[in-house]
Amino acid sequence: MAAVNAVETEGRRLRVFEALQHRDFRLLFAGQSVSLIGDAAFLTTLGWKTFTFAGATKLGIVLTCESVALLATLLIGGALADRFSRRRMMILSDLLRLAAVGALAAVDASGHLGFGTLVVFATVVGLGDGLFYPAFGGMVPLLVEQPLIASANSLIGVARWGSLLVGPIFAGFLYEPAGSSGVFAADAATFLLSAGLVLATRPRVVDRAEPEGTLAGILSGTRYVAKVPWLWVTIALFGVVLMLQFAPQQVLVPKLVAEQWGRGVQAYALLTTFLGAGTVIGTLLFGQLQPHRRRGVLFYAVFLVNSLSILAFALSPWYELAGGLAVVRGVCIGFGVALWETMLMELVPEQLLSRVVSLDYFGSFGLMPVGLAFSAAVAGLAAPGTLIAVGAGIATVLFAAVLTRPWLREVD
């Protein structure tokens, strides 16, 4: 009996890793682990390269164009992924991004990279992202059984957020000897590997409803979301929060590092690594605890703490304190995102999942171009820490307001 109890205790201790028993999930996990490291290295390099030769305002324009392109294909991608093959959509988007980032590396290596070229390639990458995310969001339940969804999301979160640990360090060290073109080329190679591993998977076939056209599919998904308060309120709220809180960080953190703390590219990359460390911890914590009660309240409480941490981060006079706060923010983000994705996969009908995921992305990031453009426009009007803190303060009030809503307590 003691031996049996020991085995059961061990199983509970390692429940976060249960989804790895499935071959097809292991393939997806491996491909995403590598591809996401490349993405993190790409974003770090893109941000620093653009900031150093064009400035914070031009960086905001590049990120705005990428964000608009992502929004342009998100809803279409969700409808197509629910109508056709999610696996095929993932492969096609990987190949599109392979072509775009590979071409960017070649142009950069030739010495002819300019601001306009950066805008074009960032836009194409955004188009590919918009096709990929909805298909990927609906893919996990096709590879594992429902009881293992929380474990699978936790592991995907480890890959996603762990990339923030490894990717920026990789970019920081490769940037000096190989230049930005070397980092871009490495990221392009990861898309090829990801496409190959997705091709090798054998996902379960979705029991689809009656065939719908792309527009009709988008509308039916929208009608479903509009009937569920925890969905539409959260999606709308995060649209505002990401505009006010996330967009200023994208544009202004390089300037914050350089001006407020007097540091360079390695310190900029290291902040992302600190954030990644926290998100890995938060994701693993979720995978082990796998909460199933009061999940709506828990979700909002976690992101309330995140906003308070951003506020303190922006106003910190010390780089070391900012690094510690980045870890705290990461724990909140890792736990909260894994919780949200698990709620979607468990509570949304399977045949609507990719459309709901696309609406989630579209609604949450819909105002990002506005936030990025505004942040770029006001970058020179006040200290970067002040601008970031204002957005974080407003987000804190919004999260606290929703926590008072009675319907939130009913979401398990």
C-alpha cells in the first residue's frame, strides 16, 4: 500500500508533464519550443535594430504595421481553421513566415536594409501570424484527451515563455558576431523545422457542423461570443488594456533601458529573460495546480497583480528592482494565460474553438495599432517610465472594476 501511495503521490507531483505521453503532442511541443525561441530572438533583434538606426518613433511604426497585418488575417484564419484543416493552416503560415524572415535576413546581410524594407517584411510576418494563431489554438484538443488539456497548455506555456528566457540571450550573443542578419536567418530556419514536425502529426478529425462560408463562419463565431459575458467582456477589456499597457512597453522599454538605467542591448534582452523566467514558473504552477473553481475571479486577480507590477517596474529607479518585478509580472502572465487558454478549450464548443480563439486575438489586439502609434507619437513628450506607468494605472482600475461583477464569480 505504501508503494501504491508513493506512485500516486509522484503522479500528482508530475501531472504537469502528463500530455507528453502522446507522440503527436510531443511533435507539436518540440516544434513550437524551437520556433518560439527563434521568434523571441527575432523580436529582440527587430526592436533593437530598428531603435538604433531609426529611433523609438520608427520602431512604433514597424510594430504597428506588423500588428495591423496580424489583425487583417486573424478572423479569416479562425474561420478557415474551423472549416478546413488546422494542421494545414499551421504549415502554410510557417512556410509564409519562413519566406519573409529568410528574405529579410538576405537583404540585411547585403547591407541594403532600410526602414521601408523592415516595414514590408514585418507586415508579411504579421500576416502569417494571423493565420497561425487560430489554427494552433484549436489544435491542442485534437492531440490530447480533455483531462490532459491543462497539462498540454502548461507545457505549451513553458515553450512559449521559456523562449523569452533563451531567445533574447541567444539574440544578444549572436548579434555581435553575426549581426542582425544572422539572428533573422536562425529564426527562418526554425519555421522550417516547425512545419516539418506539424506535418508529422496525426490530429483527430473535428466533428464539424454544416459547412459555412468564411464570412458566415466569422459571424456565427461572433454571435456565440456575444452571448457569453466572460468571453466578450474579457476580450473587450484586454483590447483596452493591451493598448494602454502593453503597447507603450513595446515602444518605450528600449528607451527606458537606455535613458532611465543607462544600459545597453544586453540589459534590454535580460529584462525579457527575467520576464520569461517568471512566466515559466507561473505556467508550471498552473499545470501542477490545475484550478477548476472560481477560475474567472482567479484570472482577473492575477492580471490585477500584473498591472500593479508594471506600474512599479516603470517607476523603478533601479534596474535590479525592475528585473525582479519583471519576474513577478512573468509569474502572473504565465499562470493567467494558461488558465485562460484552458478555459477556452474546455468551455467553448470544439467546432467553434478556432473562431473564438481568432476573435480573442482580434479583440484583444485590435487596438494595439492605436496604442503603438500613440506611444510612438508621444515618445518624446515625457519620460518613458511615466508614459508606461499611466497606462498600467488605468489597467489596474479596470481589472479591479470587473472583479466586483457578480457574474464573474459564476465562471468555473
